[in-house]
Amino acid sequence: MKNKTLTLIGGIICWLLFGVFLIGVIHNMGWINQIDHFGYQLTQPTYHLKTHIMIILTHFGDPIIIQVLTVLLALYLWWQNRFNESLWYVLLQFVGYSLVILVKYNVLRVRPSNKLFPANGYSFPSGHTFATVIFVFTLLAVILPYIHFQGARIGLTLIAFLWIVVIMVTRVYLRDHFTSDVIGGFLLASGWWLITNTFRHRLSQWLIKPITKIHNRN
């Protein structure tokens, strides 16, 4: 019960911080511009080889690719008769990403100018960041229970979070997003993950109940 409470509090904090960024972006507040400028400066300088590497890396956070990987993972879990987990992680990714679309088309923030890599749609929050965070958290939730060596668990977690950071950096460097976009994407995804997982047992039982009935009949 204590862990669930802490998880819920963590999720609420993430969404409250996301709300702060959302208001800041909508009203084009000065501190948002300062964060955007500071984050962009951290990714500099720009040169050809670096840009080429960033373009390659940013594909590892492409929402379409991430969603395909999510489906493949879900199919594997289904094949392992882990129906509950299979449905749950698909729900987290696909329903969660609808939050990104909802916010994007209400905020209508235009992307940065002089993009180094083509990107369509609106800017806030970052879809690449959101999809990557949910998928990385999913992988950790699936894999970590089977790793008992503490050093390996820590190492895997660090690599996973490095993946998220790299995607966030590539989006800013390529001028496809402002710094506040990727921070917003991270906060929205983290809040979604933490809050929904607080109620996971209840929600997943509701999801799996019809399939369990069909499975038992067969």
C-alpha cells in the first residue's frame, strides 16, 4: 500500500510539473524561453558528422517504430500466456499517446525554425520522448524481475535512462523540438505511467476478464 501511495504521489507531481510547463508554453513565458535557449546551447555546436549521428539516433525514438516494438513485445508476452501484461503494455503506449495528440492539437505550438531533420505536426509535447519513456519503462518492468544481480539491474536501468536522454537531446539538436517540449513529453509520460500503474491490478483485471472467460471455455 505504501509503495502504491508513493507511486501515485510521484505521478501526480509529474503531471503538476507538466501543467506548469503547459501554462508556460501557452503563455510564452520568459522562463520557458530561457529553458529552451539553455537546452539548445547544450547541444551545440552543429557539424555534419554530428548531425548524421543524431539523425540515426533519433529514429530509436520514432513513435511509429516504438509502437511496432510495443506490439512485438505484446505478442511475445501473449505467446508466453502473459495475457494480462500483453494487453496492459499495449494500453499504456497507445492510449497514452492519445494524450500527446490531444495536447498537441490544443496547444498548437509551432516547431522551431531551421530544422536539420524534417518533422511534421505541432511541437508540444514531444511524441518521440513520450513514446520512448513509456517503452523504456515497459522494458524495465518486464526484464528487471528476472535479473537478481544488483549491479546488472543498476547497469540496465542506467542504459535505459540514457536511451531516453539521448532521444531528448537529438530532438533538440535537430531543431525538431524546443527543450520545454522534450521535458514536457518526459513529465507527461512519467505521470501517465506512475498513475496508471497505481491502479494497474484493477484496470488489468477489467481488461483481461473477457479474454479469460473465452480461454476457459476453450
